[in-house]
Amino acid sequence: MRKLLRQDDDYWDLEWPSDDEEGLNDEIYAQSQTSSHGPSSDTQQPDLEMYPGKNDNPSRDMMRRLPKEEREQIELQVEGFKKTKRDFEREVLKWDDRGNDIIVLAKKMCMIMMEMTDFTRGRGPLRTTMDVINAAKMISECGSKLNKLAKDIAAQCVESQSKSDLVAYVDRITLYCHQLDITSKVKADVQNISGELIVSGLDSATSLITAAKNLMNAVVLTVKASYIASTKYRNKSGNKE
């Protein structure tokens, strides 16, 4: 059985951003400009907060201009997502991600979901609603790959509660990837204005964040279950039962 999850004795040497907002965003976005969405035009443009009104991304700017009460409600939703993200960090920081496909995919999914939630606050590298839709598609692709790896682990395990849990969590990832994809287009109130897809409104933002949070929870559970199943419940060929 291929070892998809491997514990690292020096796992504290692994670097994953802290929950400090600005430092977290800077580090994640530096990675995402090459790994998630390609080079970002944000790196060549002035801070939009410094030059209000002088921008070419009405979708993201619109989120920034929502009424104060709506922005506060979005922040509350984001805090809920951050809590789930911290659960994810605590789990993956324990394991070596070198050559570990499950952890690599899970981290990438988390990174993109963070970008999507930051979009709802008028921040981050996603500039238009189409960027958000494409990000959701990327998450779905990563989710499909993660599911395949998790199913491979389940297939090589003896019948057990851990195996059943893993299969159930894989199904959740499939469901929530689909939910996030739909939310990014439908529930997010996508409108076509002058040929540009625009996202607007409080419901659009909170729906997107909730969908991302649900998916992140499923990823956390899948990572945990994959480790337990692969280390404690391998079939005879894997010398564990």
C-alpha cells in the first residue's frame, strides 16, 4: 500500500501561516500567485484602499463597499471559517507533506478557499466574480483527486468503523465541492452587467463562506480518517489489521 500519510518527527519545522491576518494573507497569496491562479496582476497595481475608485475590478470593490452592517455580518462568517481553518492547521502540521499527496491537495484546497473568503471582504488576489467561479472549479478538481486517494486507502483497509467513516467523509467532499461550485455561480447572485459577471449582496457572501466552511470541515475529517485507516486498519497485504 502506498504510504500517503507519513508522520514527521520534526513536524514542527513545517511552515504553515499563523492566523495573523495580514501576515497570513501575504504568505498565502505569494504562493497562490504561482500555484493557484498564475501570476496576479495585484502585484503590479497600487493598493486599492489607497486609491478608492481607481480600479478595474468592480466585483471585489463592490464587496468592500457593502453597508457597514453587512460587512460586519460577513466578518462574523469569516471568523467561523477561520476557526475551521485552525482545526485544519492543527491536523496537517503533524504530518510531513513531502511526497504526501493528500496533505498537498488539502493545503491547496484550503489556500484557494481562503482566497474566496477574502474576496467577500474586498481583499485578496481574486479580482472578479469569474475568478471566484474558476477558483471553485479548481477546488472541485482538487477534491476529486483527494477523493481518489482517500478511496485508494479505504480499498486497502479491512472492514472497520474507520474505513466506514473515511468513505462517508469522501462522499461529503464530493457533495460540498458541488455545493461550492453551485454557490459560486447561483447562490452568489451572479449578474451580467455590461458583459462583466458581478457578485453582489450579503447573502452571496455568507453563502460562499458557509459552503467553503462545510468543505473545509469535510477535508479535515478526511485527512484524519485517512491517517487512521492507513496506519491502523490496513489489510493483510499491508500487514495491519
